Amino acid sequence: MSHVAPEGPVYQAGTLSGNPVAMAAGIAQLELCLATGFYREMEAKTRVFVSRVNAYAQVKNYDFELVSLASIFWLSFNGKKSIHRADEINPDMHGFNQVHEYLLNHGVYLGPSGYEVGFVSSAHTDEQLAYAAEKFCAALDTVYG
């Protein structure tokens, strides 16, 4: 710690660094994540959501897939191409932009870039995820329909 200012040359600061409310929230979040089965439940919720959208895209023969790992997912407009890095994502964001706008207008919020991942959280209910999947499918119809 002698390297950290004011004693040392390393400056460290942050809006909520050491703030008691932020620290309590962090501890509460970690306690939730340590609950037995927490990550398995997040993965299962994500799998159901992703499967609904992917099944629809497959039936419609859309060149689209939600790719997922645990409780994160990302959009692939490359069909079944496996994506492991950002540079493997199709740089044409036309489809993503259409999906993003449709979802935004229907209360489903994604990150604003096709290079970002989406997350399913413990706060998402099954009903909310079903609604999001339904709107995702409708959004795909605007791109491919």
C-alpha cells in the first residue's frame, strides 16, 4: 500500500471507491452469487431464452443464431458460424441495428453495439424472458421477412 498516493506514486480514485453503500451492495451481490446452484440457474434460464429464439430462427430458415455461454449471449448474423472473438463477428451491423431498434421500441434493452454481449440475470423472470424471446422473434421477422 506504500505505493498508493499520498505516500507513493500510484493515484487511485473512483466515484464510489470505499463508499459504504457501494460496498454493502457488492457484498450482497457476492452472497447471492455464492448461493448453491446460482450459476446453474442462470445458465438454465439463458438456455431456455436462447433456445426459443434459435428454434424460431431455424424454423424460419433465418441466417441468425443467439450464441451463448453460461448466462451470456450474443447475436450472430453469420448463421451457424462459431464465434470466439469479436473479430469473428460479422462487421455488417445492418441486421443488428434493425433488431436493436425493434427491441428498444418494445421495451427489450440490448447493448447498443453488435459487438457487445447480453446477460440474463437473476432478476429476470420467466415471463420477462418469454416476452423478450417473443419480441426477438418479431424483430428477426423485420430483418428477414
